[in-house]
Amino acid sequence: MVSTDRVMPGPNAKALIERDSAVISPSYTRGYPLVMERGEGSNVWDVDGNRFIDFTTGIAVTATGHAHPHVVKAIQEQAAKFLHMSGTDFYYPSQVELAERLVSVAPFAEDAMVFFGNSGAEAIEAAVKLARYYTGRPRFIAFLRAFHGRTMGALSFTASKYVQRQGFFPLIPGITHVPYPDPYRPILNLDGYNDYGEAVLDYIENVIFKTLVPANEVAGILVEPIQGEGGYVVPPDGFLPGLRELCDRYDILLIADEVQTGMGRTGKWWGVDHWDVEPDIVCSAKGIASGMPLGAIIARKDIMSDWAPGAHASTFGGNPVSCAAAIATFDLLKDGLIDNAARMGEYMMGKLDDMAGRHPSIGQVRGKGLMVGVEFVMDRDTREPAVDLRNKIVDYAFEEQLLLLGCGTNTMRLIPPLNVDRATIDQALLIFEHALSRAEEDYL
């Protein structure tokens, strides 16, 4: 167990935080005072020399861990050749080579094409523009408690927290939000349905399409295979296949936001792969380049090939250095990291299930692969959210040198690098349980 006697932040961190407050936007949401100096694998060190286990990975970005030597080498080699040449106007090998790799793992049988941007929000923007362009339809369906980004278009689909939207209305019109099938926070009446997924599908088809939005005006349905910011909510098994069938009935494009669930995070290439669902457009970012800024959409070729030159573009999207990092990341994922994510995720969830037997505040352990959420409740029968307890665990874990992030109202997300090993998981969960015990003493 890491000692809790150490005072953090240390003097160097305090000094930099003070400088930060004078020049950096207060809109950033810093959870606790970590000032990082360097990282290696699952570990980071702050500017005062304190070592932390990182189970945040930059919000599921550093898929191969910090400073993986293969990724660093690829970045260095490309940087020595050239840093930038806009792929919008010219050609270069790394962009084509990465696109070929992504096409090879596209989660649908048809040929695919790729468009590159710089982030997840840009991937959402591109997917929405492509869907409107291809279908000629103006409207979309999205889900409550979803997070898709903060640019004005992506924000119009985001419905995670009102603070993300407050002050920015009016947003992009034509988007209708419906409940995501979260059985622990139901919005719809479930009487007569086998599960919440069935209830949501019926609500879209027989309420939304018959009273608010004509189905033949809907270009696409944008969905996270597993809700991320909404609480790491795994839908019932029939929901995504049912959503695919619904889209097929009305010629609507199914757009999968795989920004957090994709690139091996769930133990498969894509979150939709767990349900054998084939979307029409996939949005990817975060772990795609293991820390370098990059986003991409992968679409069926018959959809993207209809885009006219100039219909959409990006000066920096598919930057050669970012593409080189992504190629190295892709090859590491293919060579074993996705399999490791599946194994280590199963191991970690098993340990957390055992932990739940010792801690009444754990309401549920859920997730796929190394996208794991632990929900905290004040009482398992009433499922009253234990918001303050969850937040205190984050603080205590930081004191004991484990980095964690919350999500949703009362869920903790555990998202280590995909190359994490059992020994690191064991050490992290030892700290996690100690922090949990301290928080339970405070609140239960």
C-alpha cells in the first residue's frame, strides 16, 4: 500500500498550478492536482517525483501506455522526414497506409473508405455531414446521457450534462434525443417489455416516428455501443441488433460512436463486434494513435464515395506524425494487445466482483474488456446514487497514487492501458479498495 503521509500536490506542482490559473481557461475540468512530468507504460511521475499508477490513460487515449517505444520510434522517424503536408491537397504514405489498415478491420462486410480529422468531436462532425450529404435527409436520433464532443455540431448530439450545453443555445436543430437503455436509471415504463432495449426501440418506432419525426426525414441514428460519459452503461444484448434492424426498415444510417469503445478498448476491435452488428459509419479517435491527435470515420464505400471533392476537408486531419503513431499503435493492437485487453479485463472484473461482496456500496461492476465501470450506491435495494462517496474515492486514490476518473452520476471508470499486466492490476485494485474503505467510513 502506498503511504498516505505524503502531501500532494508538492511544491513544484503547486507552483505550476498557480501559474496555470493565471493563463489557462477555467473551462477545463481538472479533477485533482496532478502535474505530470513523464510517463512510462502504466505509470506516470509528477513534477515532484511522485509515481502514480494511471488507470485513466488520458481518458482512454494512451492505448499502448505512456511512451511505448514502438510508438515513440515511429513518431521520431516520421518527424525527421516531415511534420506536415496537408492531406487535403496532397498525398503521403502514412495516411494511405493507415487508411488501408483501418479498412481491413472495418466492422462491416462491404468495402470501406476513411476520412481523417483531429479528434473525436471532428469525427462526429464528419459523420453527421456525410450522413446528411448521402441521404439528403435533415434529421437525426441521438440518446440521452450520451457524450459526443463539445464542438457545436457534436455538442448538439451530446446530452450528458447540462453544464456542457448551458450558455451555448441555440444548438444545431433537427436532433431528437431518446433514452439509452440503462435499466438502472429507467426513464420509460418497462411494463410489458422483456428488457429496456426493447422498450427504447418501441419508443423510437411507435412514439417518435409516429408523433414527432417522420422516419423518412431521419438521416442517421448516432449511438455509443457502450455509453461512456453516461456511466459505462452496457446495453441489453438485443438492443444494438434491434437498432440495426430499425435502421434497415426505414433506410436510416446507423452511426457508431466508437471514439471510446473502439481500437481494442473493449477486447475487440470495435464495441459493436460484441453484438455482431454492422454499422454504416464508424467514428474513431482517442486510442487510435495512442496519444497523438487523430480522428477518423470509416464508412461503407458506397456511402463515402458519393462525397464530392471539397464537400469536407481538414488541413491537419491525418497529420503524417499522428498517422505514423497510429500505424505503430494498430500493429501493436493486432499483435496481441487486443487479446490482452480481453484477458486482463475479464481478470479485473472478476476481482472487482469479489470486491463487491465485501463492500455494500458497489452496486454493479460492468463493462467489456478494459472499459470497466464500477457503480456506487448508498443502498443496493434502492440504488440511491452514492455521488459523494464516488468522488471521495477519486480523491483518496490520488492521495495513494492511483489515478482514476468518474463518469455518469455515480460510476468510476477503470481504463488502464491495453498492455497492462496482472501485477499492475493487483496493485491498483489494492489501492482502490483501500480508498473505497476509507470513503465508506465517511459516508456509510
